[in-house]
Amino acid sequence: MSKTTIHCPSCGHGWQVWQNPLPTVDIIIETASGIVLIKRKNPPPGWALPGGFVDYGESLEQAAVREAQEETGLTVKLRRQFHTYSDPRRDPRRHTISTVFIAEAVGGTLQAGDDAARAAIFPRNQLPELAFDHHRIIADYFGRLL
């Protein structure tokens, strides 16, 4: 665990603040043509699986459904939890732990929203440059399908 000491600017009292990894979710949305990816609006640049931070009071499953809707316009049904990725270097901004879900679209229209500049479906053999460790997640996913 990592901790930092911060001090009150008025009285100088110090206390320790623990720095813990942040929980996130990523969603592999399967379609007949491939998987849904979003092009990120914000750094780090690139295409990515839809996903994001888990809100306080929210389950991982609720976060996955919400993030899919916000970023892709799709209502999804989670089929199963796939894997959890925890390499401290997976996100250049901070240490995150991502639980990945496999889902299918059950409603909505594919359109970019929230943190996504674009949303599109990519077949396995035409994947774009990916952000974070999403190349590894997608390789693991397609590897398990074989």
C-alpha cells in the first residue's frame, strides 16, 4: 500500500491518505460483425472497449451496463464476467483494476456518447490502435474463443 501525508494549510496538522487502486469495468459487446469499440475523446488517445470507473454504491455489473449505455447508446445484457486485469501500468493516468464483462446488445442504436468521440464495430482482423491494455484483453478474449 502507498500512503501520502497531507497537511492542513491553516493549522498544519498532518494526516495520512492511503492511495488505493480504483475499480473500473470494461465491456466486450459482441455482435454478429465483431466487437464494439469507442474512440476516446480524452487522453490517452486511441480506440478502447467501452468502460469506465465504478461509481460509489454501484455494483460492477451496474457500472458495466451504465458505461455501455453512456458510451455506445446500446442497452446491453451481460452474459458473463470474463477476467480482471490489475497491472499497475495498465492505465497511464493512475492504478486501476478493471473487471471485464462480455455482453450482447439488446436495444438502442450504436452512437458515441459521454467520453466517446466515435463508436464502431470492428471484426477481429481489422482492429485499430488500442488504448490502455485493451490489446491484451481483446487478444485474451479471441484466444479463448478458439
